[in-house]
Amino acid sequence: MPDGKTHTRLHKRYIPYATAVGVGLATLSGRPSTGVAFVAGYLVGLLIEPDLDMVGITESERRAMRWLVVLAVPWLFWWSIYAALPFFRHRSLLTHYPLLSTLIRLLWLFVPVLFISGVMQWDVQPFLGALLSREEAWVFAFGLSLSDLVHDAADRGWSAARP
Ligand SMILES: [Zn+2]
């Protein structure tokens, strides 16, 4: 099974393909922001990825410590809870199946937002409604899902994803 460094190398290998898809989407939709959202989603896969289901510091969490600086503390805390939950077992359907696991991880990130906004009595419903009605938000999720697909393909040993 590939380690974190191998996953990172494979992810970077597919950046040109993700960019080509992004350019295609921007051309087809006539909106550059759609293409940017797809590529951004793919690149965010360097931080939000299937192996966050592993207890302990993963390769992407080490990257988060470098890139997110102070924000890395709540980031690592929140993902350590995710990793510890029994239904998010390592390489299970819920953490590794592309699209399904992508959406679960994105929802997981919304839990503290909803909790904090509930405590602070902020009305985030208009914000969430506006976000979810944007084409870019969904295209972003598809870009992130492509990243997860590359990861899962490598875990399964598919030849296109060999190191
Ligand atoms: Zn994995």
C-alpha cells in the first residue's frame, strides 16, 4: 500500500490532468471561475484526503502544520476526532470511496462551523444557501473528489496510479 509521500507524488503527477479538466470546464461553461474551482478542489486534496482516517499525524497533516500555521492546531484536533470515530475506519467505504467520502469530509468540516454559529447565535443559513447554490461549490467538490479518486486508485494498486 502506498505511503503518504507516494500519495503526494501521485497527486502532483495528476495536477496537469486536473488543470486540463478545469480548462475544459471553463471553456464549456464560459466561466473561468468554474475551471478555477475544479483545480482548487483538486489542489485542496493535498490537505483534505482519505488517509485523514488514520490515527496519528499523516503526511497531509504535516503539510497542514506548515501551511496553516496557527490554524493547524484546531485542524489537527478536528481530524483526530474524525480518525478516532469507529465508523470512519481506515480505508472504509465512508473514508475512501470517491465522492461519497469527499462529501462526508466536507460535511465534517461544516460541523464546527454550525456548532460555533449555533453558540454565537449567528444566522449562517443565508451564507450556506448562497454557497450551495453556486455552481463553483459543487465543481470544487468534484475537483476534490478527483483527488480522492487518484488516492483510492493508488490504494487499490491500479496501474495508472503506480508510483
Ligand atoms: Zn488511503
